[in-house]
Amino acid sequence: MSKVKEYINETVTEMVHRVTWPTWKELQSNTIIVVIASVIISLIIFVMDFGFGITGDKDSVWKGVLGMIYKMF
């Protein structure tokens, strides 16, 4: 039990005294970067899905590039 208590005390000391926490300004700028990157990546995935026509709907008008290739054969 003493080892558990020692571990918790060392963890608290590490988190309070030795960890460098970001400032509010750094946190805001990094959050904005992550949000913008997430939106760009999701748009790229959407465009790829739409372009290649990966849909589960058989009645869909747009079949995508793969749908056009399958239709030719």
C-alpha cells in the first residue's frame, strides 16, 4: 500500500511542478489548427467518396467514376 501512496505523491509532484502547461493563447492557436485540419481532411474524404461514387444507395443518380466504368462493361 505504501508503494501506491508513493506513486500517487510522485505523480502529483510531477504534474504540478515539472510539467510545462501551455498558455491560454497557445491552447487557442493549437485548437484552431486542429479544427482547420479536421475540416480539410473531412472535405477531402467527402470529395473522394462523392467522386468515386461510394454510396450504398442503388437509386442514386450519381454513381461516380467507378459507376461509370462499371456501366461501360
